[in-house]
Amino acid sequence: MSNVLVIFQANTEHTEQLALAVGVGAVESEANIRLRRLVGAGAVEVGHKGYGTLKEADLVWADTIVVGLEDAQPKQELDGLLSALTAADKSSFPQKRAWTFGAGGAAATTEAQSYVEAAFQAAGVVVLPALVPDSEDAMERMKETGRQLGRG
């Protein structure tokens, strides 16, 4: 059974829904999931509360790390992710995979995604390309991506 950590930065429910779709797809493939929201100062609440705070242990636990980024440019919320990534025991990182998506899903790579992907690569985590071709149904595409990531 695979462990999938879904981390997202969102001030809108749309980006939250994309992250949740990845999580649902991973569960459908019988993976364990953890959901964590990156929150900046003054951020609004999104649809659900209580995602928990990202910790180093989450990164160590995960086989696959998914990061959804609403903002195209790197923002302060990423500091928590980068701090946890820096502090975590990296001995298992070469076996880990990461995948990022932006507010539009996986259609295009933003500067924020490139920033996070570079941090993962520097830590020894394998960064995956988009796994599912573009489709008109973004939620289904994200769920199918979650299914594939959950299979390990």
C-alpha cells in the first residue's frame, strides 16, 4: 500500500477541490493519504478545515508527495514546505516521488511549481511529469492522476 501526501496552497475552493480530487483518486487505488494545507498570514478559510500542519514526519511517511499551488509565483506559504523538506531525514528521499500542479491543474508549469520541483530535486526526490493527458474534465483528470500515484 502506498502513502500519498497531498499538500496544497489555496485561497479558493477550486484549488482545494483539485487537491481533494487527487486524494480521492489515491484512495480509490487503495493508497493511504494525508492532506495538508499551506497557509499564509491572513489567508481565508477554504471549504474544509483541519487539514493539519505540514511536519517533517509527513514527508518521511509519504512515498509520493503531491503539491498543488494556487499562486503562479512563489509565496511565503512555501517556507513551511521548504523548511520541512530541509529538516527531514533524507535517507529515504531517493525512493520518493513528487508531482506538482497549479491552479489550472496540470496544463502548464508555473514559476512556483518550478521552484518547488527544484527543491525536491535538490533533496533527491524524483519529480514526475504530468501523468494523464489533458481533458476537459479537470476533476476527473486529477482523480486519475491520484489513482496512478496511489498505485506507486
